Amino acid sequence: MLLHSLKMIWAERKSNGWILLELIVIFTILWFCSGFMYEKGKQFFEPIGFDIHHTYLLRFGIGKNVNIEDYSQDYDYPQDGLTIIEKLKQYPAIESACLSNSASAPYLSSYRGRTVSKDSAYYQYAYRQVSPEYFDVFKIKFQSGGPFGANEILSKNQVVASPEADNTFFKEDITSLKEIINWELEPGYNPTTQEEYDQAPKVKVVWKVTGVTDKIKRNEDEPYRRILFFPMKRNDFDPRQENDACFCIRVKPQADKNFIATFRKEMSEQLKIGPFELTSIAPLSESRTSYLKDTTEKIETMGVVILFLLVNVFLGIVGTFRFRANARRGEIGLRCALGSSKKKIRQLLLDETFLILLVASIPATILALNIQWLGILPKLGVSILEDKNPGEMMMFFSDHAILNKSMFLLNLIIYLITFVTMLIIIWLGTWYPAKKASEIQPAEALHYE
């Protein structure tokens, strides 16, 4: 049947040429749209590694009627931060409380990255500084070990590690990671160029890995990256660093109703510690909505584009194939007269549309792949590779077999999504003309012929 349909398409190649051209253009555009939606959908449905339900971000600043100059130079501001944390923990509705820098709290735009070397290779990691309770507040699960201790002296040079997507850190299984060797500058050296840094004297520092967490993403729109969590030092608890000191709390689910109003009413005065007072409190879900606003708008826009394309394809197919069916009334009537059933007539027309799409998908795929390799695809936000800088890509894909396999699988998935989507729309558009054509009476069709 398919071979016969292919012969029929070739016999009517002049009239089918415009349909092929239309499908090639639509298939190519839909390829990019499908790739974008697949990537974003895949990223959004992956486990993010932490939980922000019932969590809030608190900021503290200098009180309105406070003159900070009235406080002596040796005033212990970090102690005020520690006192705030303790008061938060003692509040009955709060399950856990922690302090972190702004680069560590979820869904804030701040980011800090550093590098560490091993076997002459440099590895970038996200630098996060948190108190031990951070892992309880955001319900971060551990593959092995646990968080560092709360004692600053005992927890010195301790870290918690989080792996990349393939559960590795130094391209090795992260569960075997026990310590990290780092070379730090000797005190007093502040190089301004790479050459000065290379020549500056360094000391060997061993970071003990106390625990390994599950994979963690910065947000739904980004891939898993290697992360190192470092313990907060006492001086980091200084609330004067209002934009960098993030007090985060997890509220008990049963108490998370009108929590902000109740908390402000009961705790605003109690949280006036030294020169500081509570300046803001907001659920982290609001930060998430704001942080992902651009991405969600892109997804919505792409959804509208896809819907517009599919509607146009559907209407075009309905009109085109209804015209073709009417033009072939004599042929269809003759087939009916020779014993072809209505089902076979419908199947013949549907097979032709399938083959036309299959033929059109070949040049469309070649065109899309060439556009992709010219670097246009990542700029449109379609490729996984858009989230890696060139240095990371070179390290991650140093094995060309990994790159080829990854890209082949990605393109195969995008092709199948695009082809199946187009096929469904085309068959829906062809079904009605095929049904009407199959209902033509042989005598009537031959009369028109």
C-alpha cells in the first residue's frame, strides 16, 4: 500500500511540490519550537534538589530611629545576628531557621563561582556559604554523610559537595569524594593578573567533605552544576550586610496560614536586636515567580507560536487535501467501482499524507541541523549547551563520543516530537476530506469524470 502511495505521489509530483515546500518550512520552524519546549519541559520536570514550600526570606536592617554612629567601634554586631537566629528558632510556628549569603538562598539573582584544580585540570563550582541548618530549611537530601558542624573552629575547612547531572564532581563518582585539595594564596598576596597569581606563593589546604547531597539546580531553568557548601563564619552573621545576609525559615505546615501578619504582630518588637529590626519578610515562592518570569513568558510566547503554526497547518491541509480529493473524484469513483472499500480509500489518502510528510522531513531535518551547527539554535534557547560556558563545554565534552551521542539523542528526540506532532495535525486535517471522498458514489464520481 505504501509503495503504491509513493508511486501516486511521484505521478502527481507537480501538484505535490507546493505541499512539500510548505511542510519543509513548517517542519523546520516547528523543529526549533519543539526543541525549545522539550528542553524547558525537561528542565522544569527534573527534581530541583530542594523544597521551598512553607519557606520565607527575612531581611534585617538598621532601625528607622537608630543612629549607627552611637554604637562603639568594637560593638559585637555578629552576636546580634546569632541572637536573631536563636529567636527565630524559638518561635513555635517555625520548624527551622538558617542564615546564608545572597548567592546561596534560592531564586535570588546573586551568584558566586570559583574554581578548584585537580590533576592539572580546573573545575568550576558554585560557591555557597550557609549555616548547617540550611539543609533542614530546604529539605536537601544527602547521598552520604551530613552537614558540617555548627562550631566554627571544628568546621574549618569542611565542605558539603553536590554533583553534576551524572553524579560526578571531578568526573568521578561523587560518593567516593572524601576530601578536596586546594591551593590558596599565602596571606598578604593580592595578585591582579593571572601571571601574578601563578607566581604567587601558595599553601596546600585540605577540605574535608562531610557529606554529599543529591543533585541540586540553581533553579528550574538551569542544569545541575557542581556545588560546594562552606560553613558560615561568625563574622558573616553581621546583619549590617543587609543585601547579603539572608535569614531563611521553614514554617510548620499547619501554621502557614496568615503567617506573615501573625509573625509581624508577635515578633516585630522581639526582633529589634541592638540597632537592627525586621525590614521585610516574603515567601520564597514569590521570589521564584519573579525569578522565572522571563522564562515563563518565553514558554508562553513559544506556545502561542506553536499553536499558530499548527492551526495554519491544519487549515492548509484541510483545504489542500479537500481540493485534491475533489480533483480525484473520477479516480476514487473508479476504485470504488472496482471493489475498494471506503476504509481502503481513506487509508490510501492518509498513507499519501504520511509519505509526503516523511519525504518533507528529510530536507527539513538537514536544514534544521545545518542551522543548529551554525550556532543559531543556542541563541534561540533550544540547546542544552546554552547553559555551559565554552570552558565547561570543552571539559565536559572532551570525549567526542559523549558529545556525539548526546547531540544525536537530543536531535532524534526533537525529530520524533516534531514528526509526530505534524503527523497528528496532518491526519486530523486529512481525515475529513478523506472521509468525504470515500463516501462518493461510483456512478456520481464517474459522471463528473
